[in-house]
Amino acid sequence: MTRTAEEGPMRIGELARRAGVSTRALRYYEQRGLIRSRRSANGYREYDESDVRIVSEIRELMAVGFTLEDARPFVDCLRSGHPSGGSCPESVAVYRRKLADIDRQIRDLLARRSEVAAQFAEACPGCLLTRRGES
């Protein structure tokens, strides 16, 4: 069920439940300036429907290795009215940087694997190294 504007703002617990994060994470995102709450007369944090999408975007990005700072251009893109946080030039630049970083990590891992395989072959002549690294 989707909340409508007429239903009013949601509290932090509902946003956390709907976005699949803890209230502690939401407070941290707010502290870092990624989400913004409004305060009710009694001091409760209040959020609207757009915050669900923003927090979901942050969560999805972090799940694949982006940092909170990496997420900032995606959040800004959503806030500016784009349907996707990845559709703005600043977000595309973050995607490119992340892919270049992953490619570098893969190259580094392959080089290390090759070194370890060579050491293994020297330490255990005749041992067969399988794809999983088991002899």
C-alpha cells in the first residue's frame, strides 16, 4: 500500500520499515545530509513518500559497494525530479569511477592469484591446482 500526500507524513519507524533499513541508519543518513526530516509540533521526525525512494536508492547503491558519499549525486538527482538517481551526469561519473575501481581491483586480484599459484607450483611440484584452488 502506497501512502498518499493526503495521509500526511510518516514517522521514522515507518520509513525504516518501508525502506528496509534501521532507524539508526536513517538518523545517520540525515546527519550526513542525504535525507531531510521535518519536525512535527511534538518533535517527531517526519518524512514523505519521496524519502522512501531516496533511502531505497542509497540502500541499493551501498549493497553493491558504493559509499554514502558516492550516493550523494544519486540522491541529488532524485531530488531534482529525475525518475532514476543514475540518470544525471554526476551520477554517471560516479558509475564510471566505480567501474574503473572494480576493474583495478580485479587486475590486482588476478596478479596476486598468479603469484600465489606460482609459489604453490614451486612449493608442491606435481600438485595439480584446480580452479577452486584445491590440490
